[in-house]
Amino acid sequence: MPEPTSDLPADLLDLQCLSPQEVRILHEELGIASLGTLEAACNSGKVEALAGFGKKSAQKILDELDDRKRLSGRFLRADVAPVVEQIVGILRSHPDVTDAEVVGTYRRERETVDDLHFLVATTRPTDVTKFFTEIEDIQQVILQSNRKAAVRLKSGLPCDLRAVTPAEWPFALLHFTGSKEHLLEVASRALKQGLTLNEYHLAPVNGETWNDSTLTIKEEADIYGELGLSYIDPKLRENRGEFEAAETGEMIRASSNKTASEESSTITTPGSTPARC
């Protein structure tokens, strides 16, 4: 099982040219915690001096950082919706994919996105990540590995895919949907119950005894249920009152007659009036 990455800088993990293991090396050996310090370390020669990196790796990092600066514009969610539906449909059509979903800010229904993140559950991750890089309308393949692939569409929109096992699916779906603030609160509540939650599993802390229900967790709702919460709609996951509502035991959802920005801060429960977070 891959190492959890919750302790690593999120900005560095988002770089397509770096694996989680490489991010850990940069973070632990050079103390790099931001894109700015990473760029400075590349320009000073510190990155290329690390074992396993070299000049080509450092230049590849600089190239991606330059691309990010050049293509820093955001895309309206409505404009990329057809592309999302097409890619999700293509991924779900693969015979070795058991689940596929778009995650990140798009799944949380933010009004704009600067990239798209996709997630699949499969027992043949390398085949699926390669399949992803062969989708039409791709301008550039940035990375293709066992569990991850990254591309840039002809529109300039960066897209990446992460492949997990079917058992990891609900945990990865929750983790990669975000938001960071929501995930921190979920993890905190798990910890108070003697559990640790990451993108791969829910497990007891320090070997504490626990009736392990990980094998029975098949979807996100099961994770919330294990922590004594009702399911929380992705568009509400900002830690702005959704947990307090979920403690009532009612499934909460965003009001359907609100705008996208209003939905992110409005919670309704069956039989109740909307509550502002």
C-alpha cells in the first residue's frame, strides 16, 4: 500500500512531474514546502544534486512551473462540463474500471476550475492510466505511471487521473474531493474515536483494538456513518457548518433552488428550513 501523503505540501503533490515519493524527498531533505521554494531550489542547483534527480529532473520541474504561470487562467465549470462527462464516460467504459468519478473542485461544484482531477478504481492501474493518455483531444502527455497519469488538453486545461484499488475507492474519493478544511475536520473526528483516516483506509491508531469495518466500507456514506455522521454532499464540504448538521443523523444536501455560490453555504435537512453556515 502506498504511503499516505496527508503530511506533504499539497501544492507539490499537484505537480504532475513529481511522484509522492519525490515530493517527500524534496520536503524532508531540502525543507521545500511551496512552489516558490521549489523553484528557488531548482535554480540554485540543490534539486539536481539530490540522488535520483539530476539536471533533467530539475529542468522538468522548472518547465512545469513555467507552464503553470503561463496557463494560470481558470475555466468556467459550465464550459468544461461536456469534457468532464465525456472523459468520465470513457473511463467507465473500460472493462477493468469498476468505478470512475471526477473529483476536486469540480465535484464540489465550484464555479471555476483551473484543472480537472479524475479517479478510478481498478485492479489493472497501469493499463487504465495508459488508456487515459490515449483519449482524443489531448495535446500533451505529461506523465503516465502505475497509478497516475497527467495530460494537457488542446484547450490548455490540465487533467490528471489517479488509479486506486476497489477497496481504496471510498477513502480516495473522499480525500481527493476535498476540501482541505473539510478533510481536516473529518480526520480530527476520526482521531477522537481512536481512528486514523487517510486516502487509503480507516484504521485504529497505534494498534488500538477496533472492530475493523474497513472491508464493509464500500462508499463515502459508509465512512461518514462509521464516524457517527450522515452523508455530506460534496458541494457542502467546506467545514462551514455541515458537520453540525450531519450530527443530527439526517442526510444533508444543498438546496436545489440556489446558485452555485449560495449552495456552498446553505444546508437543508428533510423537514427543516435552510440554515446559513
